Amino acid sequence: MELKIATDIDETLWDGIVQQSPNGTLFHTWKWLKLMEKYSSMKDVGIKSLLFPNKTRAKLYPVILVEKDHPVGIFPLFFLHNPIVNFCYSPPHSNMGTTPYLGPLFPEIETMKEEKKQVFLIEVQKVVDRFIRKDLKSKYILMNTSPEFEDCRAFKWSGYTVEPRYTNYIDLKLGKKKIWDGLSRTLKQDINKVTNKGIRIETGSKREVEYIYELLKKRNRIDTDKEYILQIFDNFAPDNLKVFIAKHENEPLSGGIIIYYKNKVSFWVGTPRFSYEGTTPNTLVYWETINWAIENGFDTFEIIGADDYSLFPFKRKFNGKIIPYYQMKWMSPSLNFISSLYQCLKTNNSTQFEI
């Protein structure tokens, strides 16, 4: 197995692999990756502020894995260079809030026998790891797989720590009635209250995207640049993105942005905590987006963010199924020592550590 770095002329090939791969997402598409590259930069927090006194933009390495001149997988990597430590991410750290997962894709993996699949994944890990550690000379690696990528053993056996992360799926094939019946009693009551207040859900435009962003910013629920969110809107609406806004008469209240790709709709960004005359308009925003997804023939509705405990009391009410994905992390022995030392200092001085 060999790897090559894709260029702009490989965009059609790349997106074809994303489309064919069972767990390919909109985040993996060429346009989304290039926008992340343009707007990603290392946060100046904790120990990173010592390594990156100024913001450093990530460089995209779109890896294509090849066997006998046949592409068998892709692996988007984002590299940050520093004279002291090189970092490799997938997705880039500064975009994890709006791109929670990325990682490798394999278009033919479902057709492989289990034995061949396991050997194949070990070979992929060796080839990619050699590139990251030897060629890019990265001392820190952090990757989040996409949902339904289940076998991370090759990375674990190679010294990575592997931890589960979670998202929520609602099976839209159940139909509107069964999904409604599965909602919590308090959620259904609040949706009815919101409707009775005369609040309605409308589709929004770029202006509503800015409104939603400002609401999130005021509540410290987003740290991505606004221009990045607007560029995502410009590049993906209306074919893969839609905005829903809750309004009372002509007054905007709250809203959300959904993305859709293949058979899945994902509630991507929005719905900051918002109360209106004793009701929660966000409940109706979610319900109407679920209805829209059902009416337009999608199979799955995803509520991103099942790892955030502060959002758990709200999101659990939708009765979604918890779906795991995985975070894989590796640090060189020297960086691991520095990290451990910094942790000790943090404990003694109550200093926040993040890398």
C-alpha cells in the first residue's frame, strides 16, 4: 500500500470516494476540507501559547491510499508546524466544535471478509502513521473517526490512546407518529406550548445565519470565526444546508442550521438556550427540522453533541440512539513527559491545561 497527496485536480475522485464510503460525511468533502484549511488555526491556550505565540494556520494533507494503482481509501490530515513541536489533526483542533469528526474512509470496506478487513486496517495504520511521524515529523497526533468506524485496534496497538465519543441518531424510517410518541412527555408539552404562543418556524437566509451566530457567541457556545460559518453557508446552501428560524410574528427568536448528505440530516449549529414567555422555542425548531427530514425522504436525523453534559437534559428528550465514534491520540515520549510535568504544575497552581 502506498499513499499520495491529492491536489485540486483530484477533487472529483476524492468526493467520489466520500460518496461511496459507508461512513462518508459532508465534512469529508473537498470543499469543506479546503474551507477548514483556510479558517483553521491553533488556539493560543495553555501550553500551546508557549509553542504558538501567534495563531498558526493548519495545512491540509489530503491523503489517498492506493493499492496497485487503485484508490482504496482517503485520510484527510491537518498539519501545524512549529520549531519545537509539530501537530497533526483530523479534524483540525480549532474546528472540532463545528466539525466533531473526520478521520479515514474506505469505499470498499463493507465488501471485505472480516479477516482481510482487519489486516487491511493494520496496513493502513502503518502507512499513515509512518507518513505522520517520519515525513511530517509530528510529535502530537489527534484524530476523531466518523460514526460507524468501529475498529481502532491498530491505532491502540501502535501506542495511541483510544476513547469513545458520542452522537445521537433518530431513525426517520419509523415515521412521524412513532417518533412523536417516543419524545419525552415534557418535550411534547413544550412543543405544543410554543405552537400555541403563535411561534412559527421559517426557513432562513444568510442574515439568519449571522443572527444565530451572534446568539451563540453571546452565550460562549461557539469559538469559530463567523466568516467561516458564512462561507460554509455560501458553499453548501441550498444543496446541503438549510436554516430554520423560530419567529413570533416578524421577530426572530432562535434557530439552527442543518446539513444533509446522502441519507442523513445533521443538526449542525445553533439553538442557543432561549426562553420566550415561559416556553422554549428551540424544541419546535428541532421538531420542525425532524419533520422536514422525514418529508424529504431522509433515513437518519443526527443530533450532534452527545458528549456535552450541559446539553444532555435537553437532547435526551428526543429519544435518539447513542452512536459512538472514537478519538485517537498519540504523543511522543518527550512531549508526553512535558505534558505530564505541566499537569503537575496545573494541579499545584490550578492552571488550565489544554493541548
